[in-house]
Amino acid sequence: MRSKLGGRTFPTAHVTAPDSANDPQPTFAFADPGPDRADHLRDDPAALSELWARGKVLLIDDEGQTGADGDRALLPADGAELDYAALQPVFLGLREDRAWFAARTRGADTDAAPRIDLRAAAALWPGFEASVFAQARAVLHWQSRHRHCSVCGGALEFLRGGWLGRCSACAAEHYPRTDPAVIVAITDGERLLLGRQAAWPPRRYSTLAGFVEPGESLEQTVVREVFEESGVRVRSSRYLASQPWPFPGSLMLGFIAQAEPDEPRASDELEEARWFTRDQIGAAMRGQSGEGGLLLSPSISISRWLIEYWYDPSGTPPR
């Protein structure tokens, strides 16, 4: 089957399921499932109030930062020391018998404890701590950007532990949104296609990515986005893994794709797109690219994991 895009005809890609027996486990940030979200408790205000008294609370300020022991550990507040009704917290879930909550705090309300942002925390903290911070930040960001009903403009009241916004005027219901996006390691069989945006640090390249459009399947998005951004034609793709990306609220769906050896071109979104050899990627992963050499995506991202997967699907790091 063939399709037309941008005046050019090329094969329509198909997608195959991941082989969980052979594919390595993700090592990027936010892969930990975090707390048990305990959905059944969201409709029980009395239970949440009781859990609050012995729960842990992430107090997140207007800059999206939370309390930390320097850069070493999360410092959640104790619910017993805070006013549940005044903060109107989000219930994040349970870890063993302890509840976790998140609440927005103004800069003037925070104590003198050091603060840390999510990107820094993701690179430094254990999986659970980074994931619970990501969950908290994403939901609070949604609340702050959705204070009014998109149907009639009425004020929203947040219910169900903070996960439902109900309009006070028309009773329309609103839920946290996640924007799906594909991110793709593209190969012609010998080389890996990477691109860079003008705003990135010099020499930084990454896998190509783009948001899913309405009425579009994931494999169709892979074909369209890769062609739009680089002019390279994808022949087939395979899903590998996903990563929540709370900057502010995306879900990155990772693929590996086989493509034609087309000459890449720059686009409105990318300053440059180019093929890299296995030797070039391996040197960059080992930090041996030399002055002026290739810089890859940071280790917290699924992009870096996809690059490493292409380099060695067995998961063996380069030496």
C-alpha cells in the first residue's frame, strides 16, 4: 500500500508489536510506576482526610520545584502539619500504607528548605521519587491551566482527589489531559537519523518526535512526522516503550523505524537532520567524540534509550 504526502509517493509504514522476551527494559526517567493510584479512594473524602494525617505531601511552587535534601533526596512534608482543607491537595496514591499527596504552594509560603526542579531530580533520584514528583507536577500544572470550563467559561471545582474538574455553571466534566507523541529511532539499516533544533546546545542531536494528530494512528504519525521534519520516507516501524514526559504533559511513544536512505533536509522544526554512522554514535555514547563532536540526548529521556537500543538491542553498553 502506498500513500502521498507533500506531493511525493512513498510506502505506508506498518507497525509490529514489541518482543517483550528480547527487548531490554527501559532505563530512562519516570519508568517507575510510582504509588498505587488507588482510584477507589478518590470518591471518598473522609478516607482521604484520614489518610492525610499520616501522609506525605509534595509542596510544589509556582516554578514547579519541590523540597529536597540538596540534590540527594526528596523532602516531602508531613500531612499532619498542614491544613488539608486550605491546600485542596491532589491525591497521588498509596505506597504500602502511606498516602501521597501534592499541593501547590506560593513562593512566600515555602520554608527555607532547598528546592529542586523535575529535570534535575529525574537525573539524580531513585525511580519512585522521580516518578511521584513527575505525577504531582503534571496534575498540578493541568489544574493551574484549566481553572475555567472550556464549554461555558464557568469556574471549575476540583473533585475526586483533584482528578476531576466540574464546571460550577454547566456541570461539564474535565479530566487531566495527556498529549501523545511518537519519538523514533530511524535507521536505513546502517545509519541512524538524528536532528537538532536551533535552540538546543551546540552539537546536540536527538531522535525525531512529533505529536499525534486527530484521526491518526501511531504508525501513520511516525510516517508523517519523519517525512515532514526530514524528508526521509519510513517503510516500517515497531513500538518499543513509552515514557511519561511531564514538561508539561506528554506521553512519548517510542518506536524504531526502517527507512529509505534518503538525503535528509532541514525543516521548519529542525535546523538540521543527518545520518550518523555506528562508529559516530558509539564514540558519542562513550564520550569520545572529541572537540566539536556529537552530543546525544540526556540519559533521563527515552530518546537516549532509543539511540542506545539501535546501537545494541541487547542492552549492552558500548565500551
